[in-house]
Amino acid sequence: MEQTLSIIKPDGVSRCLIGEVIKRLEQDGIRIAAMKMLKMNKAQAQGFYAVHRDKPFFDSLTDFMSSGPIVVMVLEGDNVIEKNRTLMGATNYEEAAEGTIRRDFATDIEKNIVHGSDSRQTAEFEIGYFFNRFEFAV
Ligand code: UDP
Ligand code: MG
């Protein structure tokens, strides 16, 4: 059993896509083990995306990620890191496969609706960034 962090980004929340994203996850057999809505400030977004601090898109990305509420979820299931990344589609929605969340809804390489951890090591850091052990329903 594996866990991963999923985020519905500010564009997904403001465009009323929370239900759509969760429906796709659940229909794929993924279990939501923890979930909440919050708004990051700039420093919190910079900490979350610290791995990208030297990238040219870092300042714009952290402005965007702190621009409005997000939904953060811990997803659970066999191979869930890869399963979630498959449902999300490629970072650049123009290159994302048909039927993926980003292909269907993203408007921009930055405003691409969802985040998903890309490895077990990243998932552990990202889950710990938002959740403590008392926030898991089961
Ligand atoms: N991003 C961007 N420009 C780029 C690459 C990425 O604005 O050229 C943003 C985009 O929102 C992406 C996030 O930065 O989801 C993190 O980038 P990463 O390469 O980790 O993509 P992801 O893992 O989200 O597919
Ligand atoms: Mg990434």
C-alpha cells in the first residue's frame, strides 16, 4: 500500500472542479485517506516547491499557488503515486494524453489544476508538509 499527496490547485478550486477531480480519483479505485481546504501564503508555497527554487517559473508558480484556496488530499492505494500521475497527465497540458485531468481542464503550463507527488520520497515530504497523524480518518 502506497500513499501520495494530491492538490487541487487554486485554478481547480475557483473553476469548481473539486468534485470532478475527486470523482476521477475515486472511479479509478483510489481511496482518500485525508483531506482539507486551506490557503498557503507565499512563504508556505516557496517551502512546498523548494525543489524548484532555482527554476525560472518559481516566483510565478509560488504566487499562483498562494493566490487562493487549495484542496490537499492524501491518496492511498496500490501503486497510487503512478496511478495519480497517469490520471493527471503531463505537466504541459498540450502534451498530456487524451482524457487526463490536465488535458481536459488546464489552460496553461502553470495553471494545470492538480499536483501529485512524483516518488515515494517526495510523497513522504509532501504529506508531512500538510498533515499530521491525527488528521487521518482511519
Ligand atoms: N510549471 C511551470 N512552468 C514550467 C514547468 C512547471 O509553471 O515550465 C509549474 C506547473 O504548475 C507544474 C509545477 O510548476 O505543475 C511543478 O513543476 P513540475 O515539473 O514538478 O511538474 P508536475 O510534477 O506538477 O507535473
Ligand atoms: Mg512535480
